[in-house]
Amino acid sequence: MSTPIEIETTILGGLPVIVKAQIAPAEPDVGIMYSYPEDVQIFWIGKKLREIPQSVYDRISEKGNKLLDEQLMESYNYDDDR
């Protein structure tokens, strides 16, 4: 069972966004030993949440995606420790 999570962060050098994702549990039976983020969606911050267009997703580097994953897991683990 996945756990929903939401964080506020920046992408592409300072663009403020909200990132929503599901944190999937570890699946040791198939070799996945740790929880991981899936179904990641990124939204503009404004009067109304709108998902960023594919062209913006395409500009996010692999390093940027890894950083978003780390931030999601850090937030998830922090919430889990309470």
C-alpha cells in the first residue's frame, strides 16, 4: 500500500513547485529493499494548482530527478519518525 506525500521545493534553479507522489513500500521478494517514490507529479504554485507541462519535465535533469526523490524520501522518513 502506497503512502501519499506532498512537498514544496524548487526546480530548475529556483522555480517554486509542489511535488506530490506516492511512497511505495519495499518489495524484498523482487529485490527492492527500500521504500521508493512513484507516480511523481509536479505542480506550479499559484492560485490554482496546475501540473507543469511535459516540456518542463523534459528540462529536469537526471540529477534533478534524483534530488526530488531524495527530498520526497527525506520528508517521508521525517514524518515517519514522529
